[in-house]
Amino acid sequence: MAVANGIPRDQSASIISICGVSNTVGRILAGFLTDTFHVSSTMIYVVALAMAAATNFLFPWCYNYTTIALCSGVFGLCMGKFA
């Protein structure tokens, strides 16, 4: 998607890294919220799923590196809960 929008391949590859790093942060954050603040794991799952769905809905309107990277970061953060 990024290359199809004219973003160079090196920047396109960094989007995968952004998604991976934010996924790790999301996993740690979900565990922290569950353990420290006793937030229901199911509630975190539902909120993360809704945010991931909203992010997927926004991807078709992402045309430059910044917006694609932002959506990928939010998507990775949300998907950290699911693995």
C-alpha cells in the first residue's frame, strides 16, 4: 500500500517496524493495565478490537508516510492484546 502510494521502499519497510514496536508496547501495556489497575482483560480485548477495526477502516484514506505510519502504529498497539 505504501509503495503503491509513491512512498520509497526504505520508508515503506520502516512502517513494518513501527507496527512491530507498537505491538510490543501494546502487549506490555495490556498486561500492565490488567495487573496493576485490575482492568478486565475482556474489556481491554473489546476496546482494542474496536480500535483496530476503526484503524482498518481509515487505511484507505492514508496517502502519505505520516498517516500510514500513524495508522500502522495504532493498529500494532491494538493488536498487541491479541497474541
